[in-house]
Amino acid sequence: MPEVIVFDVNETLLDVGALDPFFEDRFGNAGVRREWFGQMLQSAFVTTITGDYHDFGALAMGALTMVASRHGVTLSDADRKELGASMRGLPPHPDVRPAMERLRDAGFRLASLTNSTLEVARAQLENAELMSLLEAALSADTVHRLKPAPEPYRMAAETLGVEIRDLRLVAAHSWDVAGALSAGCAATFVARPGQVLDPAIPEPDMIASDIAGVAERLIARNA
């Protein structure tokens, strides 16, 4: 029986690089987008470790404030709303939909698991025209613990009615892979441009350059 595949959303399925024009316009440097995303993740890890929970949207806006202060840039409420709206409208990477269709047609159950709130996740997946391919869109916000804490992965397995060992996370983030493996899931690392595995974590049993590669290898393995 095929594994149940749970996809991370931002950067794994959706192209966060589409936000570059926002950062180019406000900061004069599209590269600040990576700084902002990294700061958002750092803030998420701090709240997860300390237990002082904040949802991912609040952390995203807090990270934006921090980066703006660091660069001496003043942002308006309209700027923040624009970034939030742009996050909901991120396009999928070109390889994503065809690969997900192949996996679905091969009998795999597909779902998503993101640190974004359920409202944002559903909006993202609907706007990217991926929601119809998924059995469920799941959010770590449901358990008030963000990935890579074990609770979101366990919640995903419970919600989908499978043992956690039968769940495979597919993610473009080394920290997400580490969390999934620690929780007892299988994991696939998607080496999107700029993404590398942390040598300090166990290596997952599958690495691919994109979701098309994931589909090809999983279908071949299941056959």
C-alpha cells in the first residue's frame, strides 16, 4: 500500500520567490526576502522552544517589523496587508501540479501540513489550484505547536488515520525533515535552489530536486 504523503507548503509547493518584487520595492533589494523568511523561521523556533505560542501570520509580520528596523525602512499598515495578501496568492512551482496528479493517479493519498494558519493555508492552496488534489489541508496551528515540534506530525497521522511510520513528509527545509524523522515519519528532502540538508541531522531515505523527482521515485518504489 502506498504511503500517505504530506507536503509542506511554502517553498516546497509554492514559490516564495514571487514576493521578491515587494522587497525590491520597499527595501531596494529583493534579497531581503530571504532575510525576512529566515527571521520568521527563527521567531517560530523561539516560540516553539519556549512554549510562548504565536501563530505563523503574527510571526511573519513581527519578522517584517524586525527586518524593516534593521534596514531603517518605515513600512505602513498597507504594506503589511499587501505582503499578507501576496502570501495567500503565491504561485506553485511549475513541477508541482503535474507531479501531484501523477501521485494521486498512482493511488497515493495526498495532504499538506504547514505552519501557516488553516485559513491562510486553504487560501494559498485554493489560489494555487492545488486544493482539489489533497485529501486534507492541515495546519500546525491546530495543536498550537509549530513544526519541527513533534505534535504537528502526530496530529497529521491521527487526522489521516494512519500510523506515523506510514506518513511521509515532503519538504524543502532541512529542519522540517529533521522534525518529521524525529517524530517517526518517513521524509523526503526537496533540494529547491538554495536549500541544503543540515549535516547534523539524520539523512532521509529520499532526496529529490523537485516534486517531479519525488513522484518518479515514489511511484517506482511502490511498483
